[in-house]
Amino acid sequence: MNCRVNIDTYRCNSCETCVIICPEVFRMSPALEKAEPTSDTVKCSESLDRAAAMCPEKCIEIETL
């Protein structure tokens, strides 16, 4: 199953929690110094759900396609 990941970069505090938990889906944008998805569409996974749940700012939204 595939998912689309949206990150509210205004609320993102650049803590890198999502990158540490799920590096196959998240990376830090060098330009914005904020988290961003590695692709428009990613494979849904338990680590993706965990990364969204552990985000201190709750700025990660996962949409199942």
C-alpha cells in the first residue's frame, strides 16, 4: 500500500525525529533546514506511522492512497 506524506514546514522545528525513526521516507532539506519526504509517494510502513506519532510538533500527515 502506498501513502502520501505531507509536512507542515511552518510547524516543523527541525528536530530530525522523523529522519532518525524513518530515514527511508524522511530527509532534511538543505535549503529549508526542515524535514521533507524523500518522494511524493512512499510505501506505508510501521516506521512511517511511528515517525508521525513521535513528531513533537505533530506536523506530519499521512494519506493512504
